[in-house]
Amino acid sequence: MGALYKWCLVLVLGGASGLAQAVNADIEARFKQVMADIQARQKAEKAGKRAAFFCENCHGETGNSPLPNVPNLAGQNPVYLLNQIEKFGDGRRNDQFMSGLVKVLKPEERFQMSVFYAGQKVVPTPAKDARLAQVGRDHYQRACRGCHGADARGSKEVARLAGQRGDYLVTALKGYRTGQGTRSDPTMTSIARKLDERQIQALSVYLASLP
């Protein structure tokens, strides 16, 4: 009865947005609990790896994609990952292929997959052009670090960019710039529209090289 009373109170006082916030808070608390408990984390990672078997062809066995234009999932914040999975499932992110796959996953499997990928180590791509990487670093520090962090490792709300696939970053930034990507974000769009081709390439080279 205590839990039922809690959700009724949230609905009465906060409406749908209040319920969403309460649910998110509970999920975040569960992630913290699981990630801090070695046995619970290992159990969730093992189950998450099983659930993610159909993701391996595109995202790689450990969340490091073998395909240049498909994102790495390794090392992302688990809350961020789960939110993106949910967005593909309910259509807030537009990709028919991904949405179809996500819809067959149970809520617990989505949670476990997020724990699994979050626990994997991303494999960066060394920069072949050090000068271009430096240009990317300088631009990142000016325009991107405020949201994505000084080390580009993101947060529960913002994607990790460190070690991300370079071609994927180029495609994502161009998608934001033109408004034709799989998602929309006013802040990202305003930043991307100020980027020229060289700046986009420089950012992708720099970020892909970060551990």
C-alpha cells in the first residue's frame, strides 16, 4: 500500500510530469545500487550481454562498433543509455530498424543492457592528423565542454563523446545542422549550424581519439 499511495500522491500533486520524475529518480537510484554492488553488477552485465546478442553485428560484442558510422555504446552513462533505448521504443528517436529491435525488449532487459554497455571500456581511434585534432580540441573546449564535460565523458543527460566513432560524429553533427538527423535538440542545432566542414572533421578526429 505504501508504494501505491506514493504513486497516487505523485499523480495528484505532480501530474504526468511528476510521475515521470519519480520514476526516473527510482531508476537512477537502482542504477547506483547495482553499479556499487559487484555481484549485482556482474549479474546484470551477464544478463545484459545475453539480451544484447542481436546488437553485436552493428555495435560490436563489447559496445565498440566495427562499423564506422554506427556509434560505440561502451562507457556511456547507464541512465543516458536507458533513456535513449526508451526513446527508440516510443518514437522520440526516429529510426525504424532500432525502434523495431527495442520494442521486443522487456523493461528489465533494457535496464540490464544499459548496465552491460556502461561497464565496457571504449576503444578510441588514434588521431592520424595531430594538427587537426588540436583544432578539434580547441573548438571543443570553447563550444562543447559546458554540456559534455571537460573530458567529453558526458553525464546521465548528455552523451559521452570520448572514444566515439568519428564517422558517426560527423553524421550526427551534420544531422543536427540540417535538422535531418534521428533526433532533435535546440542547443545542439544552434551549435552545429555554426560549424563548417573542417570544424566538424576536426571535432570528430579529436573526440574519437579520447579514452
